[in-house]
Amino acid sequence: MLFAFVCKDKPGYLNVRMETRPAHLEYLNKLNAEGTLKMAGPFLDAEGKPNGSLVVVKAENVEAAVAIADADPYAKAGLFESVEIKPFNWVFNNPEA
């Protein structure tokens, strides 16, 4: 089952995002190698600066998805103001379909 993480950064936390980015990318690369990560990328503000994230993962259930989200270095660093975890049905342009 797929889950989408819709993450909103705390205002004024761009420095936390940038400082934590190498660890975050390492984490995503690990998830990708396992086949867990399906897609990911930042949301951008009007100036083109990142202010949130969209991450889609494959997980057995919502509890497993929550564990994946909680283990992200961005989450551990306190970057996010909010994280919504929603079941996701990838209909169009899904390379596995």
C-alpha cells in the first residue's frame, strides 16, 4: 500500500532543512534502495525556496508509514510544523502500473 507524507516546514526553519539535508538524502537513498521510496521532493514558496516535502512510500499499513516518517532526519530535527500521512493511489504515470 502507498502512503503520501505531506509535510509543512515550520516558518523560519530553512537553516534546519539545509543543515539536515545530507542526512535526509542519505535516509531517502536507503529507502529507495529497499524499494520503499516511490517519489519525493520539496514544496517551494513564491521565491523558489523549499518550505515542505511530499514523500510517497510503500508500507504494509499506516503504522509502518508513521514509523518511516518519524525516522526521517527532517522529522527528528523538528523541521516540520505538520505531517499528514494519507493512503495514496498512484493512478497516472506510475512506472509499476
